[in-house]
Amino acid sequence: MKEFKNLIVLGPLIYALHHFEEHIVFNFREWRLRYFSDNNPSSTEEILVTLISLILIAIFIHLIKNNRGSAHIVLFYLMTTQVANAFFHIFFSIYYNDFSPGLITAICLYIPINVLIIRSALEEGFLKNRLELFVLSFLGIMTFALFEIIGPEIIRYSILLCAFYYLWVNRLR
């Protein structure tokens, strides 16, 4: 179970559990509107389906291709949708001194499971070094921030850039 290809399958599952905490158990949208502008006309369900679909497509491609480029794309989407999101919940819960719905799964699921995924990517050679991890983390955080500032149209650009990135990384072999 500690193999990269097995661990990444947990990504969509924990994303769905996180969404459940944010929108079924608590009301993240209401919390978010207290502190941030409403730049996202899409429903939370639309975003859930879109992002889980993207992660599943990336995982499916990796399970077929099993190369560094496909692993990097999976890691990028996990960094964007889960790791950056976890830090968002932690930081703004502290900053506003107000519980952010989603914080529980961010701490209990996102961080530990993604640490296992990253460790397996390093051990199996999908990530050559910590610099690659830093670059993917930085890109994920920037994409998450742009999503929060601009809205969901950033997703289209990330898909296009991921296709170019995939080709570029696999040519470097």
C-alpha cells in the first residue's frame, strides 16, 4: 500500500471527505464570504466534480504511463487541491481566530496522506530531489492562490500548462 500508484488513489477519496466536512457538516461558503470576496460563480458541487475529475484523469494517466511527467502532474494537482488548501485552512483559522470549515480533514487527512505520497514519490524516483518537490509545491500554491483570487477559469490554464509540462519533463530523460 505504500507504493506511489496505490497511495495516489486516496487523493480523490480524501478530497470528497474534505468537501463533506466543508459543505455538509459545516458551511464553508458562509465562512468564506465573511472574510473574502465572492469571485466564484460556480457551485461547490461543480468545483468538486471538476477537481475530482482532474485528479482522477491525472491518476489514470499515471497508472497507464507510470513516468515522471505523469507523477508530477498528479503531485501538482494534489499540491494545488490538498496541500495548499490545508495550509489555507490552518493559516486563516489562526489569522481570523475563527474555525475554518475543512480544517479537521486538512490536518487529519490532507497533510499526513500527502506526506506519504510525497515520500513514496521520492523513494520511487518520480521526484529526483527536494528541489523538484519545492517547484511543484510552489506551482501548486500559486495556482491555488490564483484560483482564490481570479476564480475557476484558472483551471483551464493549469490543464494546458500541465500538458506542456508533461511533455517537457519526459523529454528531459
